Amino acid sequence: MLRRLTLLSLILLALQLPFELQRPLLQLGPLALTNVELPLYLALGLALLQWQQAGRPRPPAPTLWIVLGALFLAGVFVSALLAPEFRTNALLAALRTASGIALTLAVTLTASQPGARGVPKGVVWLTAALLAGGAAAAALGLAELLAGAALPWLAPVRVAPTVAGPFLRLSGPFDYANQAAMYLEATLPLLLAVVAAAWEAGRRPVVVAAAAVLVLYTLATLLTFSRSGLVTLILVLSAVALLLRRRTGRQPRLLFAGGALLVLLLVGLQAAVSPAFAMRLTSESDNNWYLADFEAPAEMVLRAGEERLVTITVTNEGAFTWRSESSPEVYLAARWIQPASERELSARPRWPLERPVKPGDSLTMQIPLRAPDEAGSYTLFWDVVQEHVVWFSAKTGRQATSAVTVTGSVTDSPAGATGSRAAMGTFEESWEFAAPIPGRLTLWRLAAQLWQARPLLGVGLDNFRLLYGRPLQVEIWNTTIHSNNWYVETLVSSGLLGSLPFFLLLALLAVDIVRVLRRPGATVWQAAVGAGLLAYLIHGMLDYFLLFNATGLLFWLLLGLWLALRTGVETAEGRP
């Protein structure tokens, strides 16, 4: 009974992974649990009871793996406790990591009993749950692209869709398109296992249904515009097909090779017909898509509250056409700063563009600029904004400035000065201006600098994003950005103490996957789960996913499935 309840909780967790609500479902003091975390901790509690009831057996994993996992976890907690700052944040991230490792053990303990054809039933049920959640997420993402705008019912699980220039990237319920790509590429091989298993069992309706979902998955992965995700998927499917060459039976090998070829052909076709996709493939990032140049008065003197027509010329040096009449709207914009106090005024005026501005084109406008109501010296930062998406300077750091002296008071303003909010072009905002995002190479260099200062213990898990602006000597930076590298992030976060055992554990995992898949008796289920784990190991070189529940818990769950298959299949074959 405990095993069934634990499995049911794990299935509920797997179903909800892509759909974590932004607001917690349960809050007890400082403890806040989301709809994903509730079944997670329920499953962990039930698994603990199950383990005790079974006489506390040794964890179903190689001893060396257990030792390395324990050393990694100890290093993470020591690093968090001794972090120079943000210890609470690091401890919370360490607890999240501990929950992930515990999830691996819970899955292995619960799902390792052999079922039909030697495949553990728990593996089949958890695979079905993961694919059901992934298919729903992919379908919602495609629906959003077809609609051409954000779907309102996704607001509880995600702030906003991912945009590249004027183009929507498929993100579905995930926070960002790259997270969607990671989830889809790690679970897509499971669909291949379902197709192969259903074909061997003669269940043709299941084959047709799984093939249809496979098409949905592939298309959704393609439309995330994640270059690293697509390259990873092609490499992993090809590698698994090669590793299976010794396996008895050609069908799984051909299935994985065909999947790799299909993705490669679709990438080529998409690049040929989609300008957005072609631009993504040919640029390191989309930062240069947002280049703007300005001609603005260097100095101005205005009375408080005065409205004056100011001539501004803006040139589009980016990669897409600016339009104010279609979503997402692009506007000429400005920000008022008081240099003495470094205070920014709440008003951030926007002015609609008089016509579309193509790349390389310039537009000269006379705009109504209203002075602040308080006399003093100001700096006016000229910018371009893609409404509810990005301020262009947050991508490029490029903007123009005007030194503005405001004299008198509002009551002294000349006749005709309206002083209205409309005159300032102010829009109601629910989002903030963000600092420019450094590129990957810059982030890695900053991580190296932070690690050199604390090589043994690191700065604490999840603290890199809170500290990387220090070496840049800037006052504000985007604190949602990680190092965009799983290995670099682990090294700078937990130092040599925590990262070395973790890296060794990942190396052993990779070797184990290769060893198992090269055996003639390798199963298609082992190939699928191994492919999902290899996707993490490869894609992790360019992105970081471990602390996001949707992708981080998926990794630990897949690791549990691998150990369950390893244990269950070997038991069924008569090997300890």
C-alpha cells in the first residue's frame, strides 16, 4: 500500500512539473509550498515510511555513487553555511538540492520492481505522466504561437512568453523558452521508447498516438528557437543510436537514428523558411537585434512642468522592424534621473513611432516632452522599449543622454503648458527596467573571478546571480541570470569541496550509460532514460537548469528512473 501511495504521489508530481504555480498553495510561516512541492514532499515522506517498513535496506544505487552524492550534499551545505553573504538564499537552494537527491532515491525505491517484459511498472507509469505533462505544455505553447499573443490562462504559471525581437519563442507554461527546450529534449526520447515498446507488443493504436505526440514534441522543441537544445537533441539521439549497434534487434537503433535525422531535417527547413529562426542560428544572442542610435539635444533648459516639442532622430541598427501599431509594440522612450540623488522618476514617457522603422532606417520626430514638476538638474536617458518585453539598453547598454536643467516651479510654468500625464506619454507599467545582460563568455569570466576569491568553498548555491555584478563594478544588474553553464555554476557556487564529488558522480553516470547501452541486452527504456540524462550533461555546458523545479526535479527523477531500470532489469535477468 505504501509503495502504491508513493508511486501515486510521484505520478502527480510528474504530471505537474511543467505547470508550477507562481503563488504557493500552502504557507506555514516561512514555509511556502507550491503545487509541485506538495506532492514532492508527500512522496518523500511516504518513501521514507516505505523504506523503514522494508527494514531499511541499502539504497538501491552503487555505493560509490551514494558516497559521492553525500559528499556533494555536504559540500553544498558547508558552502551555504560559510557563504560570505546571502546565506539564507544558499541554504534554501541547498535544501532544494537535498530534496532532488531524495527524489532520486524515492523513485528508485518505488519504481524498481520488475513488471511485464522485465520493465518496472513504476517506470512505465512515471514515463506516461511525464509525457502527458510535456504534451500538454507543448500543445499550449503551439496554441500561443498560433494566437500570436500571450495566453491569459498561462498567467498563473508564468510571467510572460519569451520573445526574440518581434517573434514569439515557444515557452508554454515554462518561465523561459530554454527551460521548455530542456524539458522537451529530455523527455522526447521517452516517446521513442513508447513507440518501440508498443510496436513490439503489437499495440498499433498506441503506436499511432505516441507517433502523433512525437510530432507535437518535435515541432514544439523546434519552435523554442533554442539552438543548444536542438543541437543537443540531435547529438544525443545520434549517440544513442550508435551505442545500440550491439543490441539484439535493429528497431530501437533505427528509431533513435531516424529521430535525429528528422530533427536535423526540420532544423534545416525551419532555417530556410523562417527569418527569425535563421537569425537565431547565425547570432550568438539576440542582443544585437536591439541596437538603436539617437540624435538628441545635449543640453536643455525647461521650466518646471513645461511641455516643449523636442526633435529626436532615432536609427534602427538592429535586426527587425520597429512597429508601434502591432504587438509587441515598440516605442521611443525615456527615463528621468536626478544625478545628485541617483533617484529615478516614476514617469517613463513613451511616444509611438510615426511609421515602421526598418533595419538601417532613421526616423525624425518632434515629440512633446514635459519637464518634471520639481526644479533641479536631471539626466534624460533616451531609449527604445518593446512594451512588456525589454528596454533596448538592457540588451545592449546603448542609450543617449540629455542634460536637462529645470527652473522655477509648476506655478511659474508658462501658459499653455498642460502638465498632463498624457503629455508625458506615460504608460501604466507592471514591469521594471533591467540592467544589460552580459553574454555567456562574460558570465563565465565573472564566475572565474568569484571562484578565485573562494576556490574551496565557493560563494554558496544560487548566489552567483546575486554577486556577479560586483566584479563589473555596477550598482544594479539582472539578478535572475545564472552563469549559463551547469559546471561553472556548480564550481563557483560550492567550490572544489562540493563540485569535485558532483563532477565525478556525473562522469560515472555518463560512463554507466555508455556501458549499459553498449550491451546486447540493453532495453529501449534504458536507451530513452539514458538519452534524457545525456541531454542534461551536454546542454548543461551552455545553460543552467538544476534550481528550477520544472527542469531540476526532472533531472533527479530521470536519474531515479535510470537506477530503477538498472536495478529492476538486472534483477529480472538474474543479476544482483
